[in-house]
Amino acid sequence: MNGLKLQVSDYFLTDKNAVTVADRRPQPAFPQHSHEFDEIVFVWRGNGLHILNEVPYPITCGDLFYINARDRHGYESVNDLELDNVLYRRELLTLNVNWQDLLPGHASGTEARQYWRLSTPGMAILRQSVDALAQECMKSDALSLLLSETLFLQLALRTKRFRHAPDSPFISDAEQLDLLLMALRVNISAPFRLDDFCRQYGLNARTLRVMFKNHTGMGIHHYLRQLRLCKAMDLLRHGQQAIGDVASLCGFDDSNYFSVVFNQAYGLSPRQYRQRFQKVLSPG
Ligand code: RM4
Ligand code: NI
């Protein structure tokens, strides 16, 4: 057995502190070791090879893992790797919650170790949570000890909220919405097919439609039409393209249909709209 074992006294402020944060921004290569404490590792950026109980795994930003005292792990081939270790002593936790459930990997010791993923918005929130905890762990009066544990509980709960197992690709509502809005905006001249989009990202079209409506107050196609019409107005005001070209640049494959829709929306045909606007601009 290779015996590097990290000691409580080297990392925790006092032997009463149940929690502390070891900021590793950057994390250099670090030999394999075990600990007298447990740790949660949040990987913020960069990459490296993580060896956990003899199994190598490439880690990168958004990875999260729970290391138990008896695990052996280390880092190799690091490249811009930045992470935070939240170190804790399970036996000193006093709040009456189900820590077992919040800090997985403790039950039997035989279950397969898991890497979790964090969503990008989740990472931003957790990073703040880790920073707040790091501050509090620098103190050891009774109030700070309790507050540290409370912040640790909050962090563990939020982590549970934002983590997901990589093999069950769960994308939060906010991310689904972002993906969809980007897809709608990015290529407005091409037809948009919600079913294809959903297939590409493994999403459910019906759920997405309802969510879009809840968050934006309008339907997807209504929004898409607004985008197309706004683009058309812009081209009609500032461009010289033929009306048929404006139609197809804005994703209408039929120029007559485009004129009908435009007229319905603004009470003018595209041609009238252009004339009106471009006349105002030209002097005399
Ligand atoms: C090291 C490395 C270890 C961690 C200690 C506290 O740099 O990240 O995994 O246990 O810090
Ligand atoms: Ni470690």
C-alpha cells in the first residue's frame, strides 16, 4: 500500500471546524492519496486526468465528484485545471438532516463511484455558494462553526439540485429555452422544425411548447413569425433586394404568402412599407 494520507490538522483551521474549502485554482498534478476527511470536488475549468481508486477518468469543467476518506485519488496531466475541494468531517456534522442522501458514496463503500455533471447556470450559483462557505470556514467561534455547517448544508442541497448523472441527459428548463431561442434566431431563412430540434437534443416537443409559452407568454411559432417579420422590416427599410428575395431571406418560401402575413401584421404590403420608409429618407 502506498501510504500518502492527508491529515485533518494540515487543512482544517481547528479540530472543531467540520468544513473547509481548499481552493485549487489552479490544481497542479497531485500524487495519489487518501484523507482523514471526505471531500466534494467541483471542477470549474481546464482539464486533467483524475485517477480514482486506480481508474483514470478525464475531467473537465462542470464535473463534480464526491471523494470519501478511504478513496485513493490523484491528478495527472493537468492543463489549466481549476477546482475547489470542499473538505468535511462527517463525524462533526451536527444538523439533523439526511447527510447520507446529500453526500453520496457513503452507504456501503462498494457501490460504483460516480461522476456527476453540473449545468452551466448551476455552476455559477454553486461557485458563489462555495466562495461564501470558504469565507466562513476561516473562523472558529461557535457562531461561525454553525454558520459554516449551515452554508455547507445549503451548498450540498444546491449541488443536489443542479447535478445530474451524465448518462441521464437532463437539461434544465432555462437551458432548453436558451437552446431553443438560439436555434430560432440563428438561421432564420431556413424552415424551423420543432420535431427535428427536439430529436437533436433529446427533448420532448409538447413539454417544450408548454414551457416556452409559460416563460415567454407566446407560442413558438408566433415568436418565430415576429422574428421573421422584424428581419423583413429591416431589409425593406435598409436593403435593395427584390420582395421575393426578402421573403426567402426571412424564411418565407412563398412570396405571396409573405405579403399576406406582412399586410396582416402592419396594414401595408411589403412594397408600400418600403416605399413609405425609403421615401422619408430620400431628400426632396
Ligand atoms: C490537493 C488535491 C487533493 C485534496 C487536497 C486538499 O491539492 O486537490 O485531492 O485532497 O488538495
Ligand atoms: Ni484528495
